[in-house]
Amino acid sequence: MIISCQACSTRYLIEPSVLGPKRRLVRCAKCGHSWQQEPPADMPLQVDADAPPPGLVDLPVTAVRRRRGRGLALPLLVLILLLGGLGAGYIFRDRIVARWPQAAQIYELANLPVRHGDGLELDNISYTLRDNVVQLQGEIFNPTAGEVGMPHLKASLRDTSGRLLLQWTFDIDRRSIRPGETIAFKAEHNAPDTATELGIDFAAKD
């Protein structure tokens, strides 16, 4: 049976026969506290002739250790769920932003790129910079199985150090793009003298 010290809560595994048929005085090996310990309820009423004599029983020095693994299980589970949620938020950020456009600002603050356009793809992008004017062209492809509303396009110009110089949005003269369809586009805009790099992407929904 397992008994606990009433003073320090140290637990001991002892043989019930040590207590005899009635309660017996025992002493904690850790703190020295003594108390009267009752035998278990199912203790036989008949006592063998070789039962231990009455008196103080010193409990064994080796106590029963408490299992601490359960105390860590809940925090560990919470940590796993938290990491799983963060991982899903990173992997599926494009879908999240497509459903909740306001989330794009959070990802931008975290410096995580987000693709807009509800699954549309940009391809064959090219541009020329001449006389402070940038002329760009490219294609929009719809690889999805449904018709998608045509989003705004966002273009940006940067210098050789990557510093943003200019950013603007423009539209294509189409309301939507059908599944598997490719639409070509062209646009131009005034450009700073120091502009050397062009970037283009789908703009976030309003």
C-alpha cells in the first residue's frame, strides 16, 4: 500500500502487514514527522504469529516519486497546436488573404509575401525604361476551374539598392477571366531617372 506523510506529503510504498491489525505509529524518513497510520480496510482480522511487534515503524528511506510527466503534457499540447496554427497560417496565407483581405496587412508587417489574384498567374513579364517612361507588358493566366474576377495590377519601381521609388496600380479592360484563358496586357507610366528594377503583382482587394 502507499501512504503519505501528513507533514511533507512524501509517499511511501509499504507492506500492509507492517501495520498489523490495528493502527501503528510510523515516522517519515524525510522530515521525521510521526503519525498513527491505519491499516487498509481489507486487512485480514487474523494476525499471523510472526507479525511484527508493536512500536514505532521507521519508513524506508526510498520514497515513491511522483510522476511529473502529466504536468508537462498540457503545455506541450498547447505548444504543438500553436506551432501547427502558425505553420498553417504561413503555408495557406494566400488562401487566407483571398477570403479575408484585411489579413494582408498583418502578413506585410511580418515581411511575408502574399500573392493576390484568387489563383491567377502572371507570366511573360517584360519592360523597357526609356526617356523617364516605363513600358511594361505581360500575360495573366487562369489555371483554376472557375471564372475569376479581374483584379487590379500593382507595379513598383526600385533603384539598384532595392529602395522603392514609385508604386501605382492599373486595371485591364476586362471584368473577368475564364478557366484556362490567357489575357495579354500593356501599360506605361512616368519613371524616375534612378529606376532600374520593375516589380508587378496583383493588388490586394479593397
